[in-house]
Amino acid sequence: MTELLQYVANGLVSGGIYAIVAVGFITIYNVSKVINLAQGEFLMLGGMVTVALIGMNLPYGLAALLAILLVTLIGVLMQKYVIAYVKKANPISLIILTIGISTLIRGIASFIWGKDAFALEPITSNEPISIGGVMIAQQSIWILAAVLIILFLLWYLMDKTILGKKINACSVNPMAARLMGISPTKMSMLAFAISGATGAIAGIVIAPLSVTSYDIGVLLGIKGFSAAILGGLGNPLGAAVAAFLLGIVESLGAGYISSGMKDAIAFLVLIGMLLIKPSGIFGERSVGKGGL
Amino acid sequence: MKKRTFKKWLFPAAVASLVFLSACGGGATPAAESGTGGASKDPIKVGAIFSLTGPNSPLGVPEKQAVELLVKEINGAGGVEGRPLEVIFEDDKSDNTEAVKAIKKLASKEKVVAVLGSSGSGPSLGMAEYAAAEKLPLISMAAADQITNPVRAGIYKTPHTDVHGTKRIFKYLKEKGITKIATLNDSNPYGSGWTTQLQKYAPEYGITIVAEEKYGTKDPSMSSQLTKIKGTDAQALIVAGTNPGPATIVKEAKQLNLTIPIISSHGSANSKFLELIGDAGEGVLMVAGKLLIPEQVAADDPQSAIIKKFVDGYQAAYNTQPDGFAGYGYDGLNLLVEGLKQAGGDTSKLGEVLEKAKYVGVTGEFKFTADDHNGLTEDSMIMVEVKDGKFQLVK
């Protein structure tokens, strides 16, 4: 029983990481109908920039804050100088553009920091906490806290503020939004900023759990994207639930079936679910609505 | 409108191409020239193919540095058999095809008498294929057992194999009375090689493998595998992979409160591993070559003199401690020179005489025979423990 709970706990932590990535995908998708495949690179940059700044003798908190600001800025610049420039292109071209950007960011990162992995100190200590025999790293609690706070803030922004209403308006009908004096370009830039910031936060909180390197974004990006699709593209809450589900399935699969088949099991479940419900668990005909 | 868009694209495109160009710039490796030495005779040309760029570059760069250092020393002392030694370096970019291209070029254009390299197992296996067919002596610095097993004429290698590591760990476990182990290895060729050897030799040492788990090189978390291992009655965990995988495992084992000893392979035996595990790594064990802790090698150890000489020279030249890879390169060239001396300068005999070469190196004591072209035993490996963030010899 303890073992089962431990698998679930492990899965919740990985799921939390995927959830932040998935929410980043959806924030941008909702506004601009672009799947930003450089989302994983935002995570990588968050962790790596923090490590680099700490290496320059900056205190942890300041380094993390600067890293978040820098990645947010990169998100904004990416929207301003790439996505907004080719706004007449169809979503598929834009998606391919984001792949190009992700490769470019990865290349520059490996150029600056090399191909080695780096460690980041945990925010609090390395000692695990035992809850009824289930061991949980203190850093995992930070990760889950970060996920919940990000989800709450996003919900608050989208549902309770005028700004959120504007973003939603652009998502539902850009033309009508523009007629109401809302700039879809600005909203899209805001979405990229939010994605950049959440991505960077995720990158920082997950780095101490294992290690971080120039290429960690690739796999996390794929997992987060899968969760976003599984949750029904366009629904942040659905994506978060799907992400946790994916994490738990992965963990249980590795534990009870075969660790070599871990990813295969998770993706088999994903394919199976999408075959049964092509629009995702919480999706509402999003396939027809959007660019995909 | 069209023109404007183009202009706006120009800047990022220019930046991208600059990055690309400068990345490629590192790949060019000029041949090392050796001006001094026996003036009247032609130099003996030796090829050296290392992975100076690409994922294997952390291996290839120290190998090249060690070889360069040794060439200077040899030529300063009058060369080999009165002839200066000329080493021509090539970069295989960590790529199998590039490695084969490089060895073909060295053999046909430069007419080298022997080749050192490469750093990775894949490129080395490709080169060995060609070298064996052309009867060109080759000394590889790569780990895979298949390079010298089965034995081929003229093909040798210097690093310890997974067989040595496995036997050394099992010997240690036997001393400690541990009979049940779990393994968690990378699913790449390096880790799978270990999995095979661990299975093969376990019965010989009376050891049972109670859990055999794998992880992917890029996996961000191995906690599920560790949870499973925690649920078994394993008394020790063996981890084989290259950084950062084993470091992640050590950290997560701590997070899961897994208290059995963790023994890591020599694939992650370097200072980077210590840096990555931080304070989570106290008590982690590792099998490694003696070069990992040169200052702790006993004075009466047959290797102590050469290790000290190599470490001091390397430290003076590059202001950093040599790692195991630098040692593989150093031993490779030393073995080659030993062979050249025994062949009396007759380079055509080189492949044969190497088969009888005996040489005490920094990696271990090499004794090449007709059916052992690696020449090392597990006794040249040591067990170390991480204590206060440093490697300590386990006696």
C-alpha cells in the first residue's frame, strides 16, 4: 500500500511539472491559436539562467527573479519579432516557426553553457518528509505549491479581471475584440509573457529535484504538449488534470510493468484516450474551433 | 512590403548564421607539429582521432591534451629511436561516419604508421573495422568490450571495460557479505553493456539480482524505479550510466529515503558528478581508476610513479587535474611508443610486437597477450566513497 501511494506521490510531482508546461501551451494557444513548441525551452532557460546567475555570486532569490524576468522578456520578444511579424501566416507555419526558435534557443544555450548538466540547490533542505511512510522531497512540495499558485492566479486573471475578459474576447472572436478596442496583438504578447514567466518558474522549481541542462526542454515540452492535448486543447483546468493523470500513469507503469517501457505506456494510454474521445477529456469540439 | 519583411528577417538570420559558423569554427584542428628532435631523420607519423566536438567532447578534449603533452615530452627527449614523433590530430565530431572518413584520410594521405582513438565506442568500432582490414595498428580510448572482443590483429584499447568494473564491484560486495543487489542502468549501449555483464558474473560471486531496472538517458526522474527497488530486499544498488543520470538517481534516492548503499560505475567518475550530487551524495560508492584520486595512491603501488609524473605534468601544462579520459590518451600513446621501440623502428612489425607489450600506465598495468588486447585486470580499479564532497579511497 505504501508502495502504491509512493508511486502516486512520484506521479503527482512529475504531473505537476507537466501541468505547468501544459498551461503555458494553452495560454498562448487560447489567444493566438499558435502552439508554441519553444515552451520547453522557457523551462530550460529558467533553470539554466538561475544557475548561471548564482554562479556570478547573486543571491538565490534575486537570481531566480532575474531569470523569470529575462525569460518573460524572451517570450515577449519572440511574440513581437517573430509571431506578430508573420501574422498572416497560417497556424501550421507559425508552429513550425516556433520549432525553429526552440532549436535556436537550445543551440545558443549549449553554446553558452556547454552540454554538461548543472545542479541547483534545493530551495529548502534536501531532507525528505515522511507522510505515513510515503517519502516526499521538500522540493516536490515547492513544485506542487508553484503549480497550484500558478493555476489559481491564471484562473483569477482569466475569470475575475477585465484583462482576462479581454484575453478571452480575443480567443473567442479576434475581429469583434478588435472592434471593441482590444488589441489582439497586445493580448497575444501578454500571453507569451505569461507563458515565459510560468515556464521559467517551472524550470527553477524542478531543477533542484534532479539536474538541469541545455536540452531538458525537449522531453518536458513533449510531455506537457501531450497533457495539453489530452486535457482538450484550450482548457487550462483540463490540461492540469490530464497532466497529473499522465504523471501518475507513467509512474505506475514504470513501477508495476516495466521501467524501460515507462514512456511507451504513458503514450499508449494517451493514444487510447484520444481514440475514444478525440477532443480530449475536457475538450469541447476544440478541434474544429482552432488551428489544428 | 515584401522588402520590409525581408529586412526584418535579416537580423535574426544573420545572428543565427553567426552562431552556426562560430560553432563550426571549433571543429578545425590543426595538426600538431613537432619541430625538435632527431634532425636528420624523417618523423614517425601517428594519427590521433578524438571527439573534439559533439557530445563526446568532454572525453576527446582531455585525451588530445594528454597526447599533445606527451608528444612534446618525447620529442624533447630525442624522439623515438632517434626519429621525432609527429601526431596528426583529427576530429570525428562524435560521429561514426566522420571517424571512418578521418582514419581513411590519415592512412591514405598522411601514411601514418598507427592510429590512436577514438573517444566513443561507436566511432572506435567503425575505425577498428577499417584498421583491421588495412592492417593498420589502432589503439582505442573507448569503453565498449566489443572493440577488443573478439580479438583482432593490431586492434587494442586502453580503458577499463564494464567487465572489470563488474568484477571489482562484486569483489567488494563479497567482502562486505552482500548477496542481494538491485541494478538501475541507463538504457543506452553503455548501461546495457553493464546490465549484461552484471547478469553474467553475478552467479560466479554468489550474488542475486533481485531487481533489474532501466532509465532513459534524458529522463527527468527515476523515482518510480527507485520506489520499486525500495520495495525489494536488495542490500545494495548498482547504477551504471554517464552523467547526469547517476547523479539524479543519487539525489532521488535521498529524497525517497532509500538507505542501501549506492555503487556507481566509472562512467560517472569525475568531479562533475560530485558537483551535481551536492550534499545528497554522502556515502555513495564508486568503482574507478586510480587516476580519480592520484594523491591517495599508495607509494608502494607500481603505478604511483607514473601517475604522479602524469598528474604533475598535466597540472603544470593545463592548470587542471587530469581525469580518466586524459589517462586513456596518455596510456595509448605510451603503449604505441613502447611498441615502436620494441619493433626497433620497423613500423610494419608494430601490430605484432604490441601483442607482447607490457607497460605500467596511469590507468592500470597493461599486459597485452595474444587473446587479450586490453591487458587490464579488475585489480587496477579501486572503490571510492564520497566523503565531505570528495572521493575517498575505500580500503
